[in-house]
Amino acid sequence: MNCFSTSQCNTNVDSCCRANELCSFSGNLDDVTATPIYVQSVYDAVRFNLQGMKTVQNLKFTPCLPCGCTINKVLDVRIKKVFDPCNADDKDNLTLEMETGISGACFVNDSKGVVKTIGPDGMPSENMLFADTSDCDCTGCGTPIFGTQNAKIWGNIVVYLDLSVCDSCGRESCITVCAELNIAKPNCPLVLTNFFELSMPSTSNSAFFPRLTELANVGFSARLATNNAARDLCIDGNGEISANFIVTICVTAEKKITVPVQLCVLSTGFANAPLQENLSGVMSCPGLFPERIDGSSDSCGDKNMSGCEPGGTFCDPCSTQPIDNNGCGCNDYPPATCK
């Protein structure tokens, strides 16, 4: 199922869709082959959680309550992070920046500063590390390094209040009001700090330096300051709602020491995205990825190579039409004995 053939019987997810299944396995081990890949291996990693809190007084929400309505209860409090895809540098975007200091090793620098390499995210997100690892290399163990982590947070979030309200006739309904809340300014961010320890591989017995990569995400939850709507919510004469909140901030971060490696993995073949037919008529379209040519496969992929036998006829590797070679073998074509 994909976005163009979403089931109509499930009305709860009409605006959503599933991704295409690009890989499958028949269960037949004869379909499994070994293939080399050049990737990054995680040598060591550590994960930690940081928590912070922010109190908010008299946060004003929109829209205003209709005239004559009162609040029965708060159904839910929801948080959404602010991000403008048209301007990633907008100071209102909720931003999490990691500032790391290392002891026992150092970041590799050049004339422009710390040398950064491209990470799995396609961005220059990895710092190259160097340390004298000779004391631990002979033992087959890693060298311990220590670090200090500062998570800096600034920008805005949007707070949504789902309310059950009652009008002057006693009829109940649900409405949602919202307000934008600033967590901190870029020049004075909210800072959460912790310490970590990692194991670092040898820097002398390989052709490259190990890299330090950082993954982090921040989440928010909010509740009424005293968990009492009568005390924490205020409605003025115009129906404008203001509220007192406690916002909890949780940062999940992971530090990794990664090294480039070449692995042999078992594979059922290369992934092939399904084609969405948008063209009229029949035409020849180019491929996107090169064919794999090695000792275990034919030089022209899955093209017919029948008839290529020693002492018989020779097959052009890129044609299914046999070519007469006057009885010469195919394995050593063109053989020295052929005229």
C-alpha cells in the first residue's frame, strides 16, 4: 500500500499512507548471496537523558472563548516544536546544539578549525579524534576518553490546550486554543550538562582516524502548574484565556565512536523501488544504478548467455545472438589458435 492506493475502508488514516516495501525474502537460501559494503561501524557508544524544567506564568492563548462559555475541564495539553522549513536560521526555530569537550584525546584541527567529516546523515556531523593509544593497543583493548557535554536549547514551542466548555444553554463542546512559548533566546540558551566516557580504538594501526558523532533530540511535556484548572486558568471579560504551566524538557543524546569498515554481508539482492507509471506509450528508460559485475555473475547481468560453450559458438557478452568463432572456445576468446 502506498500514498496512491490508500485503503478507503480505514477512515482514521485517510490523510496518511504507508511506505513501499523495497526488500523481501522468499525464504529460499539459494537466493542469498554475499556482497561487500563500505560503511561505518560503531566501535563504542553511550546514551544518556537530561532533564530540565521551565515555569510559565500567565501564558495567553488564542482564540478567545465564545461569549457566555465556561471551562468544564482540561482534556489534554499538547506540545509542538516550532520549525520554519523556509528559513532554518530563524531564531524562533526550536534548536538543540551540542557542545562537547574531550579529555584524554583531542579533535583534529586544520587552518579552518576542527576537521569535520560527512556522517551517515549526509552532513558534516563527525569530528575526527586523535590520541596516543599505544599503551592500550598492545593489550587489544580500547583507550578510555572522557568528555563534558553541554546541551544548549533555544527557540519556541507551541502549547495546545484541548478544553471541554459549556455554553449558556448547558451544551458541552470541545475547543482547542494555542499559544507560542519561548524556551530561551539564542544569546542566553537553556543549558543542560553531563559527563560521559567512551572507548577509543587505535589511531596508529589503521589508515584513518576514529570519529566522534553525536545524536540528540529534545522532547517537551507540560501540565498545569498546580494541576487545578480553577487555580491555573484565568478568563478575562473578553474571553481571553491565560494559564500557568510547568514545562518539562527531556533531551536524549547518544555519543558514538565510529570507524570506516568494509564488511561482507548476506543479501537477497539490490532494492528496487516500484515504478509509478506516468508515461504514455512505450519508451526505453535509463537505469539508475550500475549492474554488479563479478566472478559470481554474468558480465551482462541476467541476460541470456546460453550457447557460450567451449568448442561451440561464442556469445557476445552484450548480445543474445551467438557468434560463430570457428569452433574456438569461449573461455580464452580470442584464443591464440584461432585464425
